[in-house]
Amino acid sequence: MLTAIGCGDAQTGAIFTGIALVTAALYVRCLNNGFVFDDDDMIVTNRFIGSWSYIWDSIVNDTWWFRDPLHLPQGSYYRPLQGIWFTLNYHLFGPIPLGWHAAMIALHLLVVWLVFRVSLLLTSDRMAGLGAAALFALMPIHAEPVAWASAIPLPLAAAFEMAAFEFYLRWNAEPDTAPDRSSLLVISMALFAGALLSHESAVAFPALVAMHALILDRQETSHANDTVGIRANKAIAAAVPYALEVAVYLGIRYAVLGFITRPNIYNHMAAMQSILTMPAAAATYAMVLVVPWLAGPSHLVETVSSIAAPGFYIPVLGFAVFGAAALARLKRDPRRRLHLFCMAWIPIALAPVLNLGGLFPDAIVQDRYLYLPSFGFCVLAADIAITFARQRRTMAYAISVGAAVFAVVCAVSLYTVQDFWHDEIALFGQCVREIPKSGFYRNRLGMALQGRGELSAARKEFETAAQLDPDNGWNYYDLGLVFLGLGDQHSAAQAMAQGIAKFKSPPPGAYTELAIVADAAGDSAQADAALKQAAAIPGGSEIAGLTRAQLLFHHGDKSGAENIARDLLMHDPNNPDLLTFLGSVLSAGQRYEDALKAYERAAAINPNARSLHYQIALALHKLGRNGEARSECSIAIASAPDDRDARELMAELEQNGASR
């Protein structure tokens, strides 16, 4: 049974099973984590994710298409398998984080298994393969792509690439006359297509294949006159099928996005600065790779503007010294070809994410980008350790002790790091500790504190963010929302207006929120002006109309609010926000049957909206349909356990049920 996992003999299978069990046990901690950062937009508030059509829409659109399907592209990424993964997870687990995290852990264990299989093919040594798998399984830098749901493109792409590389190695090892050899290559190419459709960094895969063919080709000892030129031709021939796939992928990417790549709109690095900063970024990756306790959600990398800057010449000199030492060591290394390939794997796999201009400026180095590159390090470290351990018994004892200590350090760090993704306060609190001068992280921490009701602390973070990044209007705008929560409507309207004035292209929603705040502050003129500005923006007339209806409703004009809502629904009958608002207006007029119909239509369009199930439950309760109300209330509580209104309603429903 143990050999069924592809580990060969029973002893090897038992050891691998132990590695998998320890890994799963360590990752159990992240099952308690919630959704953080991009998860909220991509999963929690994504009104399209509950529909099976989301799969097709993710294939023909960019990754962020759901933000505004009428104005595409919404982002710079084309990752259709991410959308498919999200759809399947949502239909399996709904908006409950536990299931999503469990699926990520299962995927990580699959990759660990593939790491073992590929390592075994490369090293021809079961102990080296097991060592590489164990190290890969326990590396703390892998906590981010396993514990954070939105990081799925990296482990998903790695799973496809490792599987594709295994089939390539098997194809390469087969004699040219083997009847099934071509099928191995076809399977490898099909798996590589999955990697390309998961994450764009997979474009480096042909270079990995070429490097293997150049250094470790199966026929290297069969030709005494095998020159560098001949081996280079072999490398090119091996990489060509995969390179053609990359060309097709880039064509599809261009057709969908309208471009191959473009700079991040928030990244103001000049092209030369991006190039000069690459050594510092690469050095940071190297440090994070080999020092377990450096793993985390953020790493400070200062922008470099000159070759005379320490941020440029120190890492360049460091890499030069390391390279010279490594080459000197490799000359005496009987397994130098394998070790050279492992060392080459790391920068090749990492190269696509060193396009620093395309990354968010405060996140140009991220642990998750090392997920696939770390394979080379794991195989290299494991093979060197096993080779030395076999030389003499004393060496074996020392290496065994060292490996055990390192494994414990990795396990402790891995267990600790997962907590950074527990919630947004934990995540951005750690980011602020690592990069205290980041206005972006200060802003996100402020939003997290605001969401938890810690308004005074949130105000402090937004004020600090505004000082650090005074040209970012969102810092002032979000500060205004905190003032609103603190009951200071006048300061809220003032700060929000100050923020909007700094926006290059203010969204209509910013003006409509300002209108609501200005109305609460008693400034009807500012409210009306804000609504007119929102309506003047393309696509803003509908949200401006809804906001005007909300203000009428707030002032007690239910009839006027209903008329505006119904008029808007004539033009957009499937708008869940309009339907939800109409339901609220009808419910306030005690027209619960009509309100229920509006809520149910909204829920059918946006099934994962947190408040809708509560509203449906309340309408059902008013209609005396308490059994159905309890079911809806249970869904509301499951999706938002801290929803006080839903819990109070459930308590009332249970009390009514017990009294009958």
C-alpha cells in the first residue's frame, strides 16, 4: 500500500508518509485563518463566483474581470486556472475559509510528492529524494502560498511544472526507439500548458529544460566527442516544444489583455532603477531562502538609483564571491553537473518575478515567489548532505544532528509564520513592523482596525499613512470614514473631499459616499454637488441614482426611494445592490412578501453576499415562516460568525420554536 504513492520500496514509502503527516500536522494551524487582503475582493465580495459561468469568464478575461465586466481589462494578469480553482472551491466549501485552506494544504502535499519523484529521477538516490521532499515540505517561506487563499497561482503552477518536468525526465531517459516515448512528451507539454494558465512565471520552464539538456542530458557519456556546441543544440531542441507553447500562450494573453506586460500603475520605478534594484531583490530572496526565520509577508528592498549605491554593488560583489567559490568547489565535486543544474534552477525559475517594474512597490519581494525556485535549493542541500554523510561515520552523525536541528528550526518557524495570515490585523501589523515607513501598509492596517471597530487606532494609522504618502488621496478618504464612525460628520466630509481632490480619476462611488456623509453633516449643497459629479462619470449615473434614493429613504420618503429604485431596475434588472435596497424599502413599509422576492432575486445573483441571508431570514420571520428563517439565518451566521444581528435573530427564532 505504501508503494502506491510512487515511493518504491515500503521503507521509502513509510518515510515519505511520515514527512507528509508531519507537514499536514504543522499546517493544521492555518485552518483557523480567515480570508485576508485580496481574498476579500476575489472570494468574499465577488458576486460572480457562485455561478458556473465564472469558469468561462475566467478563461476569456483577465483575472480581475469581475470588478467591472463592462470595462476590461481590470488587471494585468491572465490566470484562468485560478478562476477555475476558485469556482470549484466555492461550490465545495462556500465562503467558509476552512475548506479553502484544507484544499491548499492538500495541493502542497501533492507538490511535496512531486518534489520527491523529480528529485529521485535527478539524483538516483532515494535518501536524497526524501531529504529534498522533507526540506521542501517544511520550508517556512512556503507558508504564504499555502496559508493565503489568493496565493493559489504559485503552488498550482508549481504542481503543473513539477509534473511536466517529471514526464520530461522520463521522456529524456527513454531510448529513442521506445514505443511510448512520444506520449511522455505530449503529457509533459499538456501539463506545462496548465502551468502557463496558472501563473505567468511558468514562461521560464523552457529554460529549465534547456539547462537540464545542456548539463545533465542522458546521452552525455555516450559520445566522447560531445562538444559544447552539440550539447547546446540538444538543449535548444529539447526546449523548442515548450517554447512554442509559450509563444501560443503569449498570443492568447495578448488577445485577452491587449498587452503582454505593463508596469504596475502604483510602481514609479524608472526602467534603470528597476534594473539596478534587481541585485538587492535577488540578494533578499537568497537570504529568505536559506534563513528560515526571515520568512514573512513583507521584506524591505530600497529602490537603487546608482551603481555607486551600496544597494547595488554590495549584492553584486556578494554574488560574484559566491559564484567564484561555488565554481571552485564544483571542480572537485564528483556530482558537479547535478549541483550546477540545481544552482541554475533557482535564478532561472525566479527570473520572471525580477521584472520589478510590474510589481507593487512595497511588495517586490514576496515569499510565495520562491515556491518553485526553492526546489533547486532543496535538491542541492539534500544531495550534498547525503553525499557527505556517506563518506564517514562521524560525518554522518554530525550531518544527522545538523539536519535534525535545522528541521526543528524550520518546523517552529513554519508554525509561527502561518499566524501572519490569520487575519488582516495580524497580516498588516507584521508588514508595518517590517516596513514602518510604508504608507500602503499603514493604510491597510487602518482598514483592518476600522473593520474590527478599533476606530481610534485606525485613525492613528490613517494619519500616519497620510504623512508618509501625502499624495495618496485614499489615506485622507479612509481617514474621513473613520471620522464618520467616530461621529464627526463635518471632519469626515472635509477629509473625504480632500482625498477625492487628490485622485487622478475619482470613482463614482467615492463621490456617492461623500454625498452620504455630507448629508449626515447637514450640508445638502455638498451632497447634491457630489451626486452630480458621480453621475457625470461614465457608468456613474446608476450608483448616483441609488445613493439619491438612499438619502430619500433616510429622510423618510419611502415612496420616492421606491420609485427611483424601480426606475433604475427597469434599466438594470439584475443589479443585486438595487434589489437589496428595494427589499429594504419594502420591508420598512411592512410589505414583507414583496421584500422577500427582491431579496431572493438579489441572492440568486450574488449568493455570497453576507447580509442578504440575514435580510431573507428576517423577512421570513415577519411572515411567520420561522423554519425557513432558521435555515437562512444559519447560512448568515456561517458566513459571518460575528454578525450580532443574525445571532440575535437566531436566538429569537429558537426561542419561538421552543415555545410552540
